[in-house]
Amino acid sequence: MRLGKQLAYARKILPSATWRALKSPVRGPVHLIFALADHFEPAIVPEDGQKRAPRSEQERRLECWAREYPKTIDRWRDHDGRPLVHTYFYPAEQYDEGLLDMLADHCHAGWGEVEIHLHHGIPHPDTAENTRQLLTEFRDRLAFHHRCLAVEEGSTRPGYAFVHGNFALANSAAGRFCGVDSEMQILAETGCYADLTMPSAFWHPAQTEKINSVYECALPLDRAAPHRRGHDLVAGRVPRTFPLIVQGPLVTDLRRTLRSARPALDNGAITGSKPATMHRLSLWKQAQVRVLGRPDWLFIKLHCHSMDPTQKDAVIGDSFRNFLAALVGSASGRKETLHFVAAREMANILLAACDGREGNPGDYRDYRFKRFADVRSPAEKSSSIPVASKG
């Protein structure tokens, strides 16, 4: 990458990221609310982002994951007795009914939830009409066929969380990987209640100057990158603008910076070269992503690519097991209460905090948006025959 772009990124990010790293560490009893946003792409070919693995390889990867992941993480539970689940952001443009059936069964068994991911605008800019149609059709397939996503009481429209492919949310990457200025408006109108795209990869042009925050967009939603400005979520103030922007940590790692004599950042990505560690946990806490006025509830949104075969150890191997063992095993000594949540549940807990709710945040996992699989349709409610749902 050209030096000019690196300097522009550094000027935008480093002051705030370093200031956060220098703040006093979080002390006292605190609730750590973890969500793992998995950019779940069974077709991924790490060597070439434009290629797709054969269908048989995709099925093999998914079968292996569904078999091995529960065995890997089942023994480590949070304060509420829940395992560390993934939120599987599945690419809308790669919909495969059979693969989604497999993933939905895995989720209905208690190991995560499916949400919407989208890569588009490659190689040419997408259109608003096509984006709306693709999101709507995929949303309805996930909800009505696979019994995934969420719904609010009194509504029949499925709601969803979202991650933009290549981080180019609302055409924020200098026109690449999207092309739709009004994308945030389309997300809002099609039922998206939370976006979990940020932070971006390092040096990425889509990265916003506003970091380590949960907030409402402050710019018009039909404008490109309206999430560049935002109103922080505050306890006692009900948010009105959706989707909420739910960011993960972006903090300067001072220890690595001193060792290498150049800025080192942590963006919450779980990768082979940067596995989860207790040192990184300290950075994620330093980010202090929270609802203002609720300092004892810290939101830690991490991300990974579990279907990338080069990332296996980082997401399901020894390094990840060692991290979970240390995280859970020493939580009480650190005066930390752990809550492992899906993206939907994190959004619900954020909304509960905005409504002034207190106590155990784990009690608010279903505060506003319920799992579609758990809500009976009007036709089911009127039927005298009990209807069983998966899960």
C-alpha cells in the first residue's frame, strides 16, 4: 500500500486508538459480553478471493465444523451456562439451500445463529435495486425456510444483523466493493437492526475515524458512509435510528509497538498469525466499548473466518482451547462475569442498557428481537395442532 494511504489511515486512527490504550485499566466487577462475528464463507479460497472451492469441499468443511466445534468448546461455559457461540454471517450471494440446511441444524442445536453477509460491487459497482432484492430474498429464505434470523413481537418481518464483505459498508471504500451510497437506508428498510462490520482490516479505506463505539448513525442514511459520524448509545435514551453500529475493538498494542518501534494495532480479528490470548483480552477490555452510563457492561465483538482452512488452529485448535481455558478458568479471580452471546443477543443487551435495565445482562438476550425459530406465526397460533420448531 502506498505510504500516503498509510499515513492517512494513521492520522485518522492512531490518536484515538493510542489514547484508549493509555487509559486506566478497567477495574472492579465487570460483565464481559462476547460476540464472535464469523465471516462464514464455506467457498473461500485463501489464495484467491475471486475463486470458490468446489461444492463437495464446501460440504466437507461444514460437516467437519459442525462435528468438531461442539466438542472443542462445550466444556467452557459462561456465567449463564452458555457455550461460546459463533454468529455465522453467511454470504447472500453464495446461497446454497443444502449448506444452509446443515448450518441451520447446527445453530438450532444451540451452537450459534445465522445472519447476513454480503459481497457485491465486484468487479463493477452494484445498484440499489439489485442490493435490495438480494437482501430481501436472502432474508426471507433464511427466515421462512431455514427458521433463522429474528422477529420483533407484533411484527411479521424478519430482522437481521449484517456484516459487509470487504468492509465496504455503504460504499465507504472509495467506490470499491459496493457502489451503493444508499445501502444503509436499504438495510434499515429491509429489517437490519445491527451492523457489525467495523473495525476494518488494517490500512483499509473504509475504516471510520469513530472507533471503539456502539452508536446510531448521525448522517442521513441515504448518504454514502453515514456511519462516519454517530450518536453514542446512552443509558436512558432509546435509540431511534437503525441499524445500530456495533464496533469491535481497535486499540494500539503498546507492548508490540515498543518491541517493533512502529505502531501495532489490535482490531479483534482471530487469525492464525494473531490467535486469541490473555494479552489481547486486556486490549479488548481497554477499548471499553460500552453504552454510556453503563460502564460495568463491556461489549467485545470479535471476528474470524472459520471456513478458511489456514485459520483452523486459531478458531478450533489448541491456541483457541488454551485461550478459552484461561478466560473461563480465571474469570472470577479477575472479578469478571462472562457472557457468550450471538450478535442478536448483543444487540438486545445494548437495547436493554439504553432502556436503563440493570443486573445480569444475560437476562436480556431476548429483550426485543426474538429468534425466528422460537416465534409462532399467526397461522401456527390459530392452529389447534401444536407446531414444533427446530431448536
